[in-house]
Amino acid sequence: MGIQIAPSILSADFANLERDITAVAAADWLHVDVMDGHFVPNLTLGLPVVERIAEVSPLPVDAHLMIEDPDRWAPRYAEAGASSVTFHYEAAADPVGIARDLRSLGARASIALKPRTPVDVVIDQLAEFDMVLVMTVEPGFGGQAFMPDMMPKLEALRAAADRDQPSLWLQTDGGIARDTIETAAAAGCDVFVAGSAVYGAEDRTSEIEALRALAAAARTAHA
């Protein structure tokens, strides 16, 4: 599959959210971080806002749920219009059950791993998911520094996916910018969440194109 860029609206201007959503229309996904103040210490937005975002976004919505009880809530975000719903392994009682519920609702099912969570917890169940998100920062806040020591996790998942489930996407979220995207791409990442890098750029379309080109070149070099 090709390289995909997913700008995170966590770095957008929430007072001008529709404007900032439209400004990243050159990307592939719109990454929406949902934080409940419990699973992570920060609090962002919830179901009604995501539903409205899905209605106005020119891009499919990639909802990243950093919340407790995703078994209950994840399907609601699919029903609200999210095309991809990511929930955290650490918060889920039945990850496979959640994934099957999401797929039955027509959404892509994605599972996220915090930095301290090993890939072993999902490596034998990859067929149940459409994407695995390897967090390259501790979840909860934007603007953190990229953690290069997460690359062995990506490499292990890439090897397993290439062997057992070639259609699986791998995503990274946290500290993705021009100076880090090549490292993640070389490790096997397909989908890159970039918040500050995109929304902090003067020309957001050019930044998206630059990030995509850097990642594609790195993947080709390490193919």
C-alpha cells in the first residue's frame, strides 16, 4: 500500500476547526484524538463533536480513542461516521470482540499499543484488525518527542504482517515530522499521524506532500 498522512486536529485551532480541517484536504485521513481524562490525563472532545466532524470533513475520519471502556464506546464512533476507529489494547476487555463489532458496522478496526505494551499481545491476532497503531509517544498530549526505541516494535509487526496478513496497515502517532518520518517508514510504517508538523507549517499542503515524499523514499530504500 502507499504512504498515508493523517494530520491530527489536536494541533488545530478548535475555535476555527472546520477551517483547519479543510486546510489539510491534501492528506489521506483526518486523525481525531478522543481523550476522556481517565485513560489519559487530558480531555479533548467526544461523540457529538466527532459526528459533526465526520459530516464536514473532506477526508475520512480516523478516530483514536484514548478512553476507558472502548468495548462500549468504540462502536458508537463507527455509528457516528468514523471510517476507522482505533482503541487501546490496555483499555479493552475484549479486543477481538470490539474489532468484530467495528467491522460489522463498516469501519476499519484498529488497535493501539502504548510504548510499554509489547507487540506479543496482538501478534497472534493480526487477522482480526485492519491496522495496528504503535504509539511513538506516551498518549495524552501533543507536541511530545518521537521515541525511536519503538522502531523494533514496528519492525516485528511489519515482519509478521508481511508473513501472515499483508493487508494490515501499521500506524505511528507521536513526534512525526520531517526529521523522524523516514525512520518510521524504514521500520515499516504505512500511516503517519502528524499534528504539530502539519498544523505548525505555513503551507500545510506542501508539508503534507513533503512528509509523504520523505516516507515513500525511505520505504523504497528499505524495500
